[in-house]
Amino acid sequence: MNLMGLFRRNTSAPVARERLQVLLAHERAFVGKSDLLAVLQEEIIQVIARHVTIDREKVQIKLDRGDPIATLEIDVEVPTAAAAAAAGGTKLGARPAMAGG
Amino acid sequence: MTTVLVVTSGKGGVGKTTSAAALSAALAQSGQNVVVVDFDVGLRNLDLVMGAQRRVVFDLINVVQGDAKLAQALIRDKRIDTLSLLPASQTRDKDALSAEGVERVIDQLREKFDWVVCDSPAGIERGATLAMRHADAAIVVTNPEVSSVRDSDRIIGLLDSKTARAEKGERIDKHLLLTRYDPVRAARGEMLKTEDVLEILSIPLLGIIPESELVLRSSNLGSPVTIGNPNSPPARAYFEAARRLRGETLVVSVPAQRRSLVGRLFGRRAVA
């Protein structure tokens, strides 16, 4: 063990490196694409709302980045006439697959 | 063929202007015709760093808006006659830069110079995106420090998506310039190493500029380090980076100041 060993416990560069690697892996995947989800959600709601009455709060959109394909999952609750009185609703699911990853 | 080169970083204070001035002066000293353009509208400083602050009459905005001819706004360096400066406006803001106007000015500069070096403002707003817009190549100036590396990563993303070349599906050459590097602290594990930054950012290394008191001294004096102290370690690093930009293959090293033990103890530089 050399003299440097005495200082080794104070090394912060490896921590910096690891923190950056984790952070950037996340940021690279989401930067520029977080907007895409918001835009998709808004446009999809508009299209559906043109034809059926939906509750804007009951729309869920999820993007799952898998390898080799990513899936876009859109979950829209469409209340039936009866459901307007009672609680609950019919679920209309759409799962178009997005190419790429 | 002219190369339009943007010097950018995202983060402020990492040495964009210092590096743009030092590299431009180094390129110009090798006989190339170089113009360095300050895109930091409203916060111009390249004129001051290059010692030309009292010679500014017209600026980039005047040329972009057609109020002055390009030749009237260009300031030729008094020390190196192949080096010119196109200053930014100090009184206007970035909204005065139009995309078409910038494109026209860059096209005109391409006809006159071998290198058009665009000194980008910090940030990712209009000034920075216009500075990189027409670039063929980019120098990403990074300090071995977490916030600088993160911002550089973001800028690399923009270079790959928002530049004219990227939009045409063409490549833009990106180079990493690591500044304010302290090899002793890096070896002790107190500072990110060159390899760490390279691995994280994955762009080729143009040069490593060692931390040096001479860099502050040169901006104090308005004389880029490659003009005022051409044999100093930071100047040597900039000269080597300039040669790599011109296509030479050189092994990257960290130029060091030779210090004797006595010099080290008393904090004085030994005779090099």
C-alpha cells in the first residue's frame, strides 16, 4: 500500500462517474420524447372526444420501450349511457405497436 | 473548402470564448484564413478576450439586419493578419438574430475564410441554436465536472438533431475539448479522468487543456494564450488541437509545466 492509499477513501470521481452514467442513461431515453407522449395523449383524446363522450381524467397512456419493439398503450374509459347513472364504464383498449426501440 | 466550426458547451463559464479565441489564433498562425464570430448577443466578450474591444464599430446584428456591410463589421487582428473577428452586439438581444440573416452572413463568410469559428453563448436557447445551425463541425467544451458533462451530453443531442446538417441527414463532426483539467487531481481520484468523460460522452477527443493561471492572465491582457504565451502548456495544447482540426493525427497528451522540486516547494516555475 502506497501513500495514495491513505487518501483513497476520499475519492469522489468514481461517484461522479457513476452518478452521471445512471442519470444520462435515463435522460437520453426521455429527452425530446416526453413531449411526444403529451402530444399523442392530447391528439388521441381529441379524436375520440369528437365521436364519443369521454372523461378526460380517465385516459391513460403508457409507452414501454422494449427491445426490439416499443409498445404504446392507450387506455380510454368510455362511459355507457347506463354507466352515467351507475359508477364504472366500458373499457376500450387500443394497443397499436410502435416500431423502433 | 471552408469549415464552419461551432464552439459550444451548454454550461456557461467552461471556457468557450477563451477556447474559441485561442484556437482561432492557433489556426490563423498556421496560415489559415480565420474569422471568429461572437454569437453571444447582449453579452459580448470575445472582443475583450481578443483585445479588440475599442475597435468595434459595427457588429453581427448590424450585418444580419443589413445596416452594415460585412466588410465594415469585420475587425482584423493587429498581431495576426489572417485572423478576423465579427463581434456581437452589446445593446441588442438574441431576438434580433434572424435565422435567414445568420444563414446569409455565414454564407458570405464561407466565401472569404477557410474557417468560420462560431463562439456560442451558454444555454440551449436561440443564440446557441443559431450558432450551431450551419456548423460542419462542433467543438464541445467540457470541464471534468458533473454539471458540465451533463450539459455537454444535452448539447451533443442538439447537434445531432437541430443543425442544418442533421436535418438533411448528414453528419456533423463533433470533438471534445476538455478544459481546466488537472492531471494530478484526476490521478488522485478527485476529478473525473479524461477516459471517464470520453466514455460518458462518446465523442472523439480534440485536446486536453490543463488548468493554468496563464489562461486568466491572457484574458486579463486581451491576448489569447496562443498569441501571448505560445510555449506555455495551455497554448501547446491549443496548437495541437488546431493541428488535429486540420486533419493531423497526434497522440493526445496533457502538456505540463516542468517544475523542479524547489520550484514546487516555493510555488515558483522553474526555468523551462
